[in-house]
Amino acid sequence: TRIVQERSVQPFESSARLAEVVRDAIPAPARRTGGHPAKRTFQALRIEVNGELAALEGAIPAALGALAVGGRIVVMSYHSLEDHIVKSALVQGATSTTPQDLPVELPGHGPQLRLLTRGAERASETEMLMNPRSAPARLRAAERIAEAPAA
């Protein structure tokens, strides 16, 4: 709301002014951690302007659809919003669609993917020391074990 208030007084003509408004809107104790307070604001703007999440939501199913049996997919995400999209798609593919109360797996309803990582792989302490930007990165992988059912 602070950004909207400031914008109604005078349009933003520089990113420095926006960064200043964001910094001033955050309580002092919260400003002491996590780098510059406007970092996440600019990240959110970039993600929205570039349509990054929408692109990922389309790319993951397309990649999985092109994956042959025995093929593997490896995806690296750089923040929690991306990781949630990747995780959801891979877990959905690795889950049976047979109703839980049936005693046997229905043909064509078994998992299509096998997860190759237990959760998400993260950078090691050594990697993070050598490359601090690797800290938020998460890697997930899966292998196609069955053909996708015809749509």
C-alpha cells in the first residue's frame, strides 16, 4: 500500500526511488537481515513482467509430455514459487490415479514417473561457500517409467 500511496503522489521515475520507498516501509529490525529490503520487490516485479511462472507452468508439462519411457528430466529452481510448480508436476506424475479403496492398480492408472531425488537436492556447504548464489537453488529429477495415458 505504501508503494501505491507514493505512486499517487508522484509517479516513480527511477528504481532508486522505489527501492527507497520499499526500504522505508519495512520495520528497522526486518531490514537488518537478508540483504537489501527491495531485493524481493524487484524479484517479484521481474517474475511478473517476464511471465516466468506462467512460462514454467507450461514448460514442465510440455517437457514431461515429450519424455520417452526411460527418459529423465532434471529441473533446477531458484526460488520457492518455481520449486512448488516443479515439485507439484513431478509428484503428480509419480502418483497413481487408481482410487485408494481399490485393492489392485487399474491398467493405465499407475505412476508415470519415478522420482530420482528424495525431496530437492540442495547445494553443499562447500558449493555455497564457493558460490553464494547457489544457496537458494533446488534440483529435482524424475524418470518416465510408463507412457502417459492418451488424452
